[in-house]
Amino acid sequence: MIFSRKSPLIVGMDIGTSAIKIAVGERRADGGLTMLGSHQVESRGVRKGEVADHGEASRCILQAVQEAEDVLNMEIGEVELALTGAHIESGNHRGTVPIRSETHEITDEDVREAVENAAACVLRGDGMKVLHVIRQQFYVDGKDGIANPAGLLGSKLEADVHCIHGIGTRFLNTLNCLHAKQETSMEVSNGIFSGLASALAVLNKHDKELGAIAMDIGAGTTEYVVYVKGMIRQTGVIAVGGDHLVNDLQLGLKLRSRKKTEALIREHGSVLMDGSVSDKILTVKTSDLLTDRERTLHLENIHLILHHRMDEILRIIHERIRAQGLLEMMGGGVFLTGGCARIKGLVGLAAAIFQMPATVAVPQGFDGQMERLAEPEMSTAVGLVKYGHIKGHGAYGSRRGFGSYVRKMLGIGE
Ligand SMILES: Nc1ncnc2c1ncn2[C@@H]1O[C@H](COP(=O)(O)OP(=O)(O)OP(=O)(O)O)[C@@H](O)[C@H]1O
Ligand SMILES: [Mg+2]
């Protein structure tokens, strides 16, 4: 059966630095979400989570879409698109509105206005575009902790929001690559911060209430989202990931091939520095080296190089969260996801640096096809589908998508 564009399909597209992943879910008649499957292809033309070569990236996306359509026996018309990059910034903002009506009853319009006033703090004229305005909590005449103030009585309404924004043209560079599939004019329903999608995939309500850090360590970027008392309090991206591990090791050991270095990390990589491999040695063939003599490599040195880079990534994020005073409010722990979460010893290293429990987290909380979806690399793609589901996508057919929205904001196209 071929699904039509008006089907309740929700498609997540994650254009990652190392792989393009597509996850597909379906809104059930009872409103729930069933995951149907996934597909991934190696990506080219993407660096540090952003498109660096339009032609290469477009061809890969086209290949990923066509293969996914064949493998999953469906037609992709609209996608939820992951967006990331070091240009993305975020912050917490407060907006206020006086409640002037005679009854003092707070309306939906007042709530919207308070949120808009809060978000207005980031609407600067420097090409920065807001990706998400996430409601944290409301205050009515100073009383905090209110999730939905509509219908309450008061004189002053305040809204706390978390805004995630970035450079509009950089978002557009990713968006424009989807136009290679002109024959179906694929539309983008929502542009979603990758880290937010990953957090949606791996954390449950309980984790968020306890206080949790979801960290997606990919090939080119590491995104993190911090929840305190169920609210998103901090998000961020650093342009460092597994590619740096490969660079460090390739340079440090004078290895000829990137692919073989990556394979070596997968097979022998670890960030554990507990002396357990102090006598272990690997022999590397001359043909794999930039030098002309066969060499023996001490496994401990390999682990040391990987340890230093991972330690650096974790400490940068730890310091950013510490500086916001959020670490003490964290009862849940660190949830590591993305391909690099697979590196041996990472959980222990994260637990030692953050001084809290750490775990490798995979997408959870959905029905249906689990095979190849419950993997750390798939967190962003599955989270995109969950986001589309929450936002009501799949409940109706085509509509104005995010693509046209961004273009209008930037004065490009319609
Ligand atoms: N078993 C493993 N051990 C160590 N590293 C691994 C392992 N498996 C995958 N990786 C690394 O994970 C990275 C790929 O992860 P992922 O697919 O999450 O990245 P991506 O989404 O393509 O990149 P980004 O999110 O940064 O744009 C690569 O750097 C790869 O080398
Ligand atoms: Mg990724």
C-alpha cells in the first residue's frame, strides 16, 4: 500500500554529519503513535551538523528519501526537520501583561501576549530567527508554578519561556537541500532543534520532573537539553563530536585512513583509564600508516587520546550548566545518546564529571517497530516524529509548512 500525502504519517528527517536518518511513525485512530520503521544512509556535504556542500547534501537527501520510500513502501510528502549548528543560541525570558478587563479573568489572548512579550526579547534585527518558544511557567500576581493561567483571576500575568534561536540563513541552507526532490515538492512541517528532538525521544516525564540532562553526542556536534522540575531550563550546542576523536587519533597515531581510524575506535575505543589495558598492544600494518615502518600501538595511548577529547566535551557542558546554577537541581542524571554514547567507559566518565548517575539512553516510549529505532543514533529522528505527533501533525493533510514560514520571515519566495 502506498500512503498518500493526506495519510497520518509523520516523518522525521535528521541530516546528521555522519548519516541521514529517517524515522516514520503513524498517528493511530485512538490518537496514539505507532513507529513504522526507519532508514539511514551515509551523509556527505554536512559538517558540524550544517550543510557545507549543497549539491552533495542534496544528492544524499534524495537518495535517503528514495530508498526510505522503497524500503518502507510509502511516499514522503512532509517531514519534521532537525536543525542544529554552533550558531544556535538560547535563553530564558520573562514577559508581562496587565489584565485590564473588569472581571480580571485571564484569557487565552492574554496568555499568548505574555508569551509573545517574553519571546520579543530575542527578536533582534540581526538575522536571528526563533526556532522554539517553550513555555516554562506562568505567574499570576506573583504566584509562580502555574502551567495554564487561562480562566484564573488576576491583575498581572507573567510568562517564563525558553527561546531557542539561530541565524535564519543557516537554517535555510539545510532547508533548501530538500528541494532536490522536486517531483513531490517535499514540505517541511516543523524545523526542530536536534537536541530537543533527542531529549523528547529518550526522556520520560519522570526523568524531566526529577531533573535531567539529555546529551546527544554525534559526529560533528553535541547538543544538550537541561530539564529542571519538568521544565526546559537550558539548551545548547557545541561543534565537537566523534569526528574530533577520529582527527585526534588519526593525527596522533599517523594513521592513513579515516575509515580505518573510525573502525579502530568502534572496535577498540574506550575512555576508561583504569589500567586494565596497560599491557595490551595492537600491531598496525605499514600500509595503514603514514610512516614506512610497521608499528605497535599501546591500547592505553589510544584510550588516553579518546579520554582527553571526551573529557573536554563533557567538561565544557558541565561548566555551562554549573554556571547557570542548575546542577544542584538535578535528581535524575545524565542521559547520553547519539552514536558516540556507545564509546566504552563514557557513562563512568560522565558520572564522575557531573557527580550524578549517567546512562546510555535510546529512544523509548513508543509502540510498534523497535528494531533499529531503539539505538542511540536514532534519537533525533525518533524525537522528530514524537514532536510532530505532539504538535498534531498527521491528524490532517497538507498545510503551510515551516519552509514557507522561514522563507516569508526572511523575505525570500512567497
Ligand atoms: N561503537 C562506537 N564507538 C565509538 N564511536 C561510535 C560507535 N558507533 C558510532 N560511533 C560514532 O558516532 C558518531 C555518529 O553518531 P551519530 O549518527 O549520532 O552522528 P550524526 O547524527 O551523524 O552527527 P551530528 O549529530 O553530529 O550531526 C560517529 O562519530 C561514529 O564514529
Ligand atoms: Mg545527530
